[in-house]
Amino acid sequence: MMKSRKKLGLTQAEFAWLIGVHEITVSKWERKILDPTSHQKMMISCFEKSNVDDLDVPTLLKTEGPVFTLVKILTTIKEISDKL
């Protein structure tokens, strides 16, 4: 999980905001104290499988907010998967 978050260049707080959980939850996931729900695992899996290197996620989060950022990431993932 930490790999996915760091690949996107996000802090725990930013990653939490994007997924819709508290940053302490992300900390607990990374320390293996708590497991994400199946829905949260699916969202995290989408980030792990994607190649979103061309997206500046931290800047998108700050300028556009979490909903737009999530839509942009998911759109990018869909475009990549459509090419496969």
C-alpha cells in the first residue's frame, strides 16, 4: 500500500482523502493493524495497476479536489485498459 501511495507522490492524508478514509486509517493499513474493506482494496488495486506517472496527483488534489482527481485517475486507468 505504501508503494502505491508513494508512486502517486501522496502523503497519507492525501491518499486517505482520495479514497475517502481518515489518514489514521491509511497509517493503520500500512502498519498492518487494519485491513481495507473489499471496496477500498478494489480502489487501491486500480491505483496499483495503473500507470498514472503523467498525472500530477498532488497538484490535482490541491487545485481540483478529490472527486475530480479520482475521476481523472479512473479515466486514465480505463484508457490504458481499453488499449490492452
